[in-house]
Amino acid sequence: MRTRLSPAALVLLMAACTGEDGLKVIHEPPAITIFEPAIGTTFFEEQLVTFKAQVTTLDGSDVTDVSHSWVAGEATICESTGVPADGIATCTTSFSDAGAYTITVTAINTRSDRATATVDINVAYNEPPTVQLIAPESGASLQSNDLVIFEALIADAEDEADELTVTVTSSKDGVLGLPAIGTTGGEYSGATNLTGGTHLLTITVTDTAGKTGQDTATVKVNDAPSAPTVQITPDPPGSGAALTATVTAAAVDPEGDAISYRYDWYVDGSLYQSSTVPVVGTGVTQRGQFWEVYVYPYDGAAYGNPGSDSVSVSNSLPVIDSVTIDPNPAYTDDDIVATPVGWYDGEGDPEKYAYAWYINEVLDASATTNTYPSSATIKGDTVRVIVTPSDPYGAGAAVSSGTREISNTPPTAPGATITPGSPQPEDNLVCGLGTTSYDADGDALTYEYVWYKNGVLTSNTTYTVTSSDTKHGDLWECRITADDGEDTSAYGAASVTVSDVSSPDAPTIDSIDRYTNDDDVDLTGTCEAGCALTFYFSDGTGSWTEKDTCDSDGTYDYTTYVTRGYDTQVYAICKDSAGNNSSASNTVTTQACTPYDTRENTSGYGDSGAYAIDEWATLTDAGTTTITITANALDSTDEDWYVISTLDNYAADVAAGRNTYNFDAELTAGSGTYSFWVYKGDPDPTYMECSSTYSSTGYQEFNYYQQDLGEGVHSIPSDNKACSGAGNSSFNQCTDLTEDWYIKVMRNKSASASCDAYTLTITNGL
């Protein structure tokens, strides 16, 4: 028994019996206990629940005489019915609303003795199942002859997926014969056919409590078009003929869709091609073949049944497209060769041709092959050929070539030579004919010459290149062509490379000063123009090289720097552009002096009395200043001139009674190598001091002062420099000796040139 109830209060009533004699007889009621479900069990809305109770009798009566009924609150859920022989009273029901319920079972025997038992349960809200239709997708276009695959995902919060019931319906076809359950994993699938038209598909899933979930999809099912009527032309075709399939009665589509066609061509039962092209091209069909075409109508969604036609292929004669004759141009010594182009025989028969040659439009019956011999033509003749194709069944259409005129034959290329074969830069190049050209037409020939230098065409059109136009490393090519008055031959060529294998002359180095005050040395000399100069230097510190390039006039001017205090030797070698080295030049030696005479750096300064060196303040007779001059004169022709201004303090001399003026010049270094000359007030030789004695030898020391020797006038004073003012007869009168002194220093003629210096020490008043 199954009923559906809502919670309500339960009222239980009991009755007692009284005997006829007035005695109360208490009968034992049956005993009943609910053992399923357990107290507090939770169920879901609409879920079937089975209650079970154990009924027993205590008075020995049969348990089947006991009836049982069930209520939930005040609502009956199972009507009264007898207890089965096993004593298990059951009641199956469901609950539409969630909540707490008290279930009471009442057992009544035939004497109306009763017993009750209760159990409390809970009913929870039941979630409806869910469903998602995966396939077919809404909007899909299907074919009426396609098997439609249904796929869905199903689930329920309370039930297992395989406990759910599935139904699928179509708005057009009704309930579809698909499986009613899914898998334990929640997947559902099935397949069926659908009739043509639009379908609203609904999938419904029902859980064990009766709640449902749905999903829908709308699909269109297409009906294929009808078969067309088809005809193949030509009928019958010859071998190689193109076949065309023509739809003579169009296919009809139930939905009115536009129709296109697919053409499946079969040859002797085998598929040849399947495409939308209704033609089999030229050159495909062969004699004896059986061709069929099946034309399938297509409405954009599905192919319908085909229409068809067939033909058998007969023999066809061969054809050619054209005939060429070669070579082009053709010359007197050329054989003329005919080549048929585009042979086609529908049956694939081997090529076979007949040739008819026309010379100056006259048939030459002796020529029947594809080649017309050069011996039968001369310059100016015209030649053409007519070619006829044939197969074992007959001859095809004849085709003529174009007309070819026999052209002038250019002469052959001449041979060329260049002499000398291994030229040097000083050689002229002469191009000559190694072999003469041949002219097949017997024409008179002239020859033309051109020259290429390093791959570039020059303006020279003679057979000679002069040496002034060549240099080492040049690649010269001579090209000779022959001209017969109409055409020019290919060129004959010869080439040579100019190679300088001679060493250049040794360079020279002009003489340089053996000793110098300058550390920059100018090297000059001669060399081969444009050669690479290498200078080889050595001194006490080591050796090194320096480089320069010879000028175009065959000279050089190179400045180098040397280390002071060392003899520096240098020689040079010249390398020309061909890499040839000269022999070594002469060697020159120089030394930059140390210490050196800084005043020699200015040209002319101190080299004459007119340009005497004047660099010192006036030298007074106080005796407090010493002038020291260190310099050199590198050879005996050098002169060093100095001018020293001196002052004699006359007033102080008179006051002191003594003339302290004493101009003293002395070679304190270099005395064996140098001498000097002194000129009073002017560098002119007439002003030289002691000229009669020292004009040729000079001095090593010079003094100039006032000295009182008595002169027979008075006695010699104890201080021979004593003097006085005017009017004192006991002393000489003081004299003002103020003067400019010119000093010339020279190396002694007997002394060799060297960097040896001198020191000139000058004082006044000591």
C-alpha cells in the first residue's frame, strides 16, 4: 500500500471488553515493533519509503488474524490490511512536502485488541535532476538518411545517474525509440533516424522521486534531391575525343534548395575522376573503352541518387599541331631538321610521319626523311617541309612548316696570340692571328681588334698596346673578330699578365751632417718612382725601421728623429709594386749632440757678428756676476758670436781711488778644441784685440783692465789698479772702460768634428 501525506498530530485510541457475567476479561493484544526505518532517518520529497513492523501474538492466535494500518500524524498513509504469515507488516508511501513526521502503526486482532508503535523520520527537499543535451546541437542540419547520435549529461543530487529515467521526444516524430537510462557516470547516448523537416527535440530526465529536468534542441533534417536525367556526347566518340555529360532533366529538391552536380566518370568499370567538371578532356579516351558517368545531385546538404549514361569509344586518326624546322637561323653548312609538334593519336598508336621537302618552293622528291642535307643548299635558298601523320588505320591531316631562308654563315672565330707571352712593364704588347677564320660561303674576311685591361674594354682598336699603358699586375686580353661583310664571327682571345720581375735600382741617401744640434734629421735622396722605401736605423739603443714612399719624380724627403748622444746609422731599401726589393743604399751616420747648442736652432742666430747673441744684462764691474756660456761649434767652419755689454763705474772708481773694472773671458772647458777672438765695440776685424799676435790662433783667456805701471812719470803704486781723479800726479787718472765686447768662438782647425762642447766663463771686476 502507498499513500502520500503531510505531517499531522496522531491520536491513538484503545478499547476494553466486558464479559456477560459482569466480569472484565482482559485479552492480550498483539505486540508490534517498527524495525525499519530507524528513528531519525532522513528521506527526500517524493522518495518511496517502506516502513516495516514485526507483529506477534501473545495469546496463541494466528498472526494472520491481525490487521495493521499506518498513519502519519492524522493522515492515513496505509489502509488496514492483514498481517502476512511471517508477521512483517509493511507500508510504502512517499511525502510531497519536507518536514518532520511521526509514523504510527496500529495492529488489531479479531477481538479488537490493539497495539501501536511509532517512529520519527525527516523528509528533506528533493532537488530535481539536471540534463544537458550535447548532441545533436541546436541549429544543426541533418540528413534524413543519417543516423542521428544523441548524447547528454544527466545528474541528480539524490539519485545515482543510472537510477534516472530518460525519454526523448520529437515534435515531428513523437517519442523516439532511445534507451531509457544513462550510465553510472552520468553519460547518456543513443541513436535513431529522423524524418525530413524541422524537429524540436526534448530530452526529459525523471528521478526516483518523480521530479524531472529537461533540455531541448531544434534541428533541421534535409531530404535529398531526386535523380537527374543525363546524356554523354559525342555518341559514339573517337579515341581521344573529349566527353561531355549534359543534364537533360534536372533533379528536384523537396525543400526547393538550389542543386549542383558531381560527376563520377568510370572507364571499363574503374573510377577515372570525381569532380564538379562534366567533361573528360581531349586525349584521354581510347579505342574500345566503355565509359560511364554517374551524376549526383547536391542540395548543399546531401547527395541524392545519381542519373547515369554510357558510351563506347571507336578509332580516331592521328593529328599534329605544327611542324618546326631547325636551326634558326639556318646557314649553308647546317642540315635542316624537321620536328613534328603535338602528335596525338587517340589510341596511343606509335608516331609515324611522311616528309615532303620543298627547295625554293620546288618539291625535292629525293628527300623523304626528317633531315634536309646542307649539301643541297646555298646562301639565299628557301626551305620548307610538309609532314603527314599516320597510324595503322590511315593518314591524318598534313601540316606545313614555315619557310626558312638559308642565311649568311658567319666566319669561324680566329685564333689570337699576344707577344711577348710573359711581358714586363717596359714591353709593348702585340696581338696576332694564331689561326685564320673560315667562311663557309667563301666571303672575303677582315679582322678587328679590341683590348681589355683588367676586364674593362679600352679604346684601343689596334693590334698593339704600348708599354706606357701597362704596369705590373695588369691583365691584358686581346680579342679578334672576323667580318665577312654581313656578319661578324665569335671572337678569338688571348691574354697575358704584365709581371715586373726586375729589382729596382738601389736608392741613394744624400750626405747629412755628421754631428748636429737637431734631433730631427732630414733624409733626402733618389729612388724608383712610387716604390716603397724602408729605412733601417741602428744606434746604441737598438735598431728599427721607418717607411716612406718615393715621389713620382724619383726623389724623397723624409724627416726622422734620433736619440741624442748616439751615433745613428741608416740605409734604405726600395720595394716596387711587384714586390721586388732593391739592394741596400749607401749608409749615412749622424749624431745629435748632448748637451746641445740650443742657440743653433734658429737659422743665422749667433753665426756672425751682425747677429751676435745678446742675451745678458750689462755686466758691471761690481764683480758679483759671472756669465757662463756652454755651446758647441760642430766643425772648424762654424762661428759662434756673442756680445757682452760691460759697465765701468767711474765715479765709484775715483771715490775708491781704484779702477775695479776687469773684463775677463776664459775657456774653462774645451780649451784644447776651441779658441776665441775678442773685438772691442765692433765685430769688424779691425777692432780685434791683440790682432797682431792672436789673429790666427785666438785666445784661451782674455783680460782687459786699467793698470798703473808708472810710465816713468811716477813710481809704480803698490796696487797697480790704483787711480785718481784729475790733477794727482802720483797716480794715473781713472779711465771709464765701459764697453761692448764681441766674442767669436771657433773650433780649432786641428780638431776633428765632434759634439764636444765648450764653456766660456765671463766676469767683470774680479
